Amino acid sequence: MAGEASSGAVRELILVVALALAGLVLAVVAAFAPWHAMPAGNAPAGLVELHSPGDPSFGSTVVSVG
């Protein structure tokens, strides 16, 4: 039964596979393409420090005595 597919069914299956591959290509392009232009080229890598707003080790601490 599976070997008795008409040419319309084969054509539809090829269309579905082609659309799936086109979607996959577009997803890969969107994932790996640069998202915005940088006029000066790539920015140098730097350290990102994460601190919560109430973290006492972040910045200077002001103590009022009086």
C-alpha cells in the first residue's frame, strides 16, 4: 500500500520536506547572524560582575553616625 502513492501525494510530501528545510535554514541564519551592526567592529570581551542592589560589597557604603 505504501508503494502505491500517487504522484500528487509524492509532490505534496516533497513540498512539506522542502518547506521544513527552508524553515530550518532560516532558523540557523537567525540564530548565528549578527543581530546589530557595530561601526567599530567587535567590542573587546570584558568581565561582567553581577551584584544585587543590596550587596554591601558593591561600591562605597555610606554610614551616618549621629
